[in-house]
Amino acid sequence: PSGWVEVICGSMFSGKTEELIRRLKRAKIAQLQVEIFKPAADTRYHDEDIVSHNHNSIRSTPVHSSSEILLLAGSCDVVGLDEAQFFDENIVEVCNSLANQGKRVIIAGLDMDFKGIPFGPMPHLMAIAEYITKVHAVCVRCGGVAQYSHRIVQQQQTVMLGEAESYEALCRTCFPHKSHA
Ligand code: ADP
Ligand code: MG
């Protein structure tokens, strides 16, 4: 039987990692072999664990490029990826190959960067996925549905690792749209 690709997307604090961990833990309960990867660049909480903002965690393997995943996924049944927006564009072919081998591939990542522009390979991953779930944070200004990760410090580079000290979740009304694509 063939596998498939699932994407979990949304802003920071929207519960992507929580939802990824929930799905992966349930697969483990079902006795499936699970392998979890994250970009080695993302070491905000822990070198190896994937940790959600509510401090739920699961063991993962940090990788430096998407091609390592194909080598390391081996004979597992389910592959989880967190922070997929930081992977190179080759991640799309890697995910297709894994699904074609019969694996369930569950990808979590930011769909937009801090300017509201589609982030890295995420649009392409969403296009090839069988299933997409968009989760939302709570807007910290008005309590609305937040889909933007607004940067509250001055740095302008697209990739800037940070947490609540650097980013806040905002809705469409509260997000400053001046630099929006
Ligand atoms: P993500 O991986 O999308 O950044 P996490 O799964 O790590 O999100 O964290 C989700 C958790 O973040 C929530 O369960 C909640 O405890 C916390 N949180 C902090 N700020 C917010 C917010 N503005 N809206 C919703 N949840 C928030
Ligand atoms: Mg996360």
C-alpha cells in the first residue's frame, strides 16, 4: 500500500509541534516504527528533542540536509518532520520518495515568515500533500484568529530563531500589512 503526506501549518504558537507530537505518539501506541527529524539549525530548546511551547516533547534526529532523511528513515512506517520551513527545496522530493515507499509522512512548519510571505519549501510541500491542517494561535492583541508571526525586534533577516521575546501571534486585523507580499 502507498503512503501519504500530511502537512500541519500555521504561525508561531499555533500548536503545530503539539499536533505533530500528538499524531506521532498515537502512531507509536499503534506499534508503528516512527522516526522524527528536525533541521540541525533549530536548537532553541534542545539539541535532539522536539519540544512544544507547552513543554511536550519527543526524541528526534537533527539533520543538516534533507538528503540525510532518506538514509536515516530506513524501514520505519511513519516519518515526522518539524520546522520544515528551514529545509532546502529538495525536501519535497524526499517526502515524495518516502510516501512512495509506503510511509506516512507528517510535516509541521511555518507557512509564512515574519513578513507574511510563504516560507521556504512549505508552499510546495502543501501542494504535494494529501492532507493539510492549518492551526491557529490566539491574537495577543485582540483574541482573534492569529495566522501571522509578527517580529517584535528590529532584525530583518528571514531566518532568526526566537520565541516569545522576538515574535508574537497576530490576526489579519492587528498584523501590520505594510511589508506584506
Ligand atoms: P508551534 O509549534 O506552532 O509554535 P507549539 O505546539 O509549540 O506551537 O505551542 C502551542 C502552545 O503555545 C499552546 O498550547 C499554548 O500553550 C502556547 N501559546 C503561547 N502563546 C500562544 C498564543 N498566542 N496562542 C495560542 N497558544 C499560545
Ligand atoms: Mg513548533
